[in-house]
Amino acid sequence: MADGRHSPAVRGDTLLFLTDEQLRQGSEAMFFAYRGFTADPDRILSDLAYGRAHHRAIHFIGRAPGTTVNNLLNILGVTKQSLNRVLRTLIADGLVLSEVGRADKRERHLHLTEEGRALERKLSDAQRARLRAAFREAGPEAVAGFRTVLEAMMDPEMRASYARLKESGT
Amino acid sequence: MADGRHSPAVRGDTLLFLTDEQLRQGSEAMFFAYRGFTADPDRILSDLAYGRAHHRAIHFIGRAPGTTVNNLLNILGVTKQSLNRVLRTLIADGLVLSEVGRADKRERHLHLTEEGRALERKLSDAQRARLRAAFREAGPEAVAGFRTVLEAMMDPEMRASYARLKESGT
DNA sequence: CAGTTTATGTCAGCCTTGTTGACACTCCAA
DNA sequence: TTGGAGTGTCAACAAGGCTGACATAAACTG
């Protein structure tokens, strides 16, 4: 294997959780859990003409109303062409409003319409229901650990975005 | 919001971790962390002519050598046409061997070639390095919680697949 | 004021990876 | 022998990534 951690006992009990086998189980857990995580919204979206990309846009616009296109681009980590395709349909369908910036008229500030908020709620309710069940089943300490590990897995810029959103929600 | 958990204090301190805000932060953490989780292998794969789908196939074939196409189909949760396209290129490129079953000649048993194993190692080393850093940073208790929550988030069938793989690795 | 940079939108084209539907072949089991 | 399971393959299509090129308006800079 990668670095010779075949035998858990080598470094003593405290590092048992860092064996290759433990790490592999961790990545498989991420894979299967992410599937579950997206399953419920995906089902809702497939009935409408939308996909996961629309969900992400709606989520982050709902989370930070008035955000600019550029900001959304940074959070989502896609190209403006990709995002624009999604935004165009959401605006055309009346779920998102794009208004010219007052201070800087080049910017567009994005908001959800009432209809957009309704879909956002529907999607996040579905997702939260699963997460809530999982959190409740696992208990508060497990949840704290879950969040700590996820945060440590992020790229630094993503961690910054995440922290900014976390603050804004308080 | 969904079920009136606006005010954390309502149900007492023990359920503070189940507020809508906490759940939203949890889903955002999943989103950002999954990006980090796939970033390193993605970089390696984009140099070759492969994508994430190839990585997944290689991973699970490496994990369960001799597995059948149907079994892989169940684990990956895609159609046989999707999987077949990926397998075809991997077989053509000499990374995967498909051998006719001895007991049941309809089945194909999949194995990695030496070259396939080399790529598998390269990819999972990259992924494990990040996971190892995150695990080490978070500590054993956080890791335990992380795994508990992820497992609780899975669909039941996925949880079963995950458990089967976990056992086989012991 | 002229020129550059920034923010955004849009067109065209390509890739991966998912989907459905249809069909063929082999082989097992009743 | 017939039905069904496991597998492979063809065709067509869609979502959602990507790059490159170009347009526009506004802001900034010398």
C-alpha cells in the first residue's frame, strides 16, 4: 500500500484510525453517503425540467440573496457559461430575479422570486429531512465530528466560502 | 421553515444540533467537502482520457477482484450501458480483465491488470492523502462521528453494500 | 478623454456520463 | 424446449461540465 500502514499495531492504538483500510472505508462512506444526500432532491428535480445544477444555484441564491454572478461562480466552482445556462432558464421560468447593481451597474444581483423560494424550500426540506434523521440517529457528538472532518477535507478557498456562509446564517 | 425549528431553545439544548440552520450548514459542508474529496483524483484523471466514472469502476474492481458486472452495477447505481462504455475503454486500454465465469459462463469476472492496479494505487493514494490529513487534523473521535453520520445518511441498500465491503476488507 | 480592465452575457462546439429502447447471444433451469 | 437471466452492443438523446471567441456596458486609470 501507499505508506506501509498495513499493520495497525505498528504505531500504537492512537493511530489505528489512520490505516489505509480505515481511509478506504472513509472514502467509500463518502461515496455512498453522497448518493443518499442527493437522492431526494434529485427525485423532485427530475419531475421538473431541472437538475442538480439548478438546485445548487437556487440554494446559494436563497442563502445569500443579492449575491452577484461572480460570487456565485466562485462558490459553485464552474464556468460562467455553465452557470449562465442554468441562470437563464431559472430567470426565464420566473424563479430568479436578476437586477442591475446600484453602486456598480455592471453587476447583477440575484434573488429568488416567491416561486423560487417555494422550490428552494421544497428541495431543502427533502434534503434536510434525511439529514435530520441521520443526525438524530447519530447523536450530537457524532455530528460535531462529522462537521469537523468535512471541514478538514475542504480546499482552503472552499473552507473560506463555507465559513463565510456559516457566519451569515447566525 | 419546514417544521418550526426557528428558535433553537424551543426543544432544549440537547436538540440544538437539529435546527434548520445546523442542517443547512451540514449540507453545505457535504457539498464543499465532496468537492475536495474528488479534486485530487480528478486532476490525475483529466491528464489521462478518463473521468470519475472510470475511477469508480477501477476502485470497486480493485476492492473486490473477480466481481461480476451485475454486482458492480448494483454498487455503482448506473445502467449497464453506462458502465459498459467505461468498462470497454478500460478493457481496451489493458487496465481491466474480463474473464468468463467458470461456474456460470454468462457472467464476466472483472480484475485489474498490473497496469490497472498501478492506476488504482495512484488515484487512491491521492485521495487517501487528503483524507488522512483531514482525519489526523480532526482526531479519532471526530472520525468516528463522521463515519456514523455518513452511514446514517445512506439508503438502506447502499448501507448494505457498504457493510459488505467493510467486512471483506477486514 | 482614451485606453484598459472588469462583470456579464452569449454563441458554437466538444466531452463525459448519465438515460431509454431495441435487439442479439449464451447459457441455465424448469 | 422454452423462458428467463446475464451480458454486450447499437442508436439516440440530455444534462452539465469545458474551451474559445466575441460583445457590451460600466468602471477605473493614466
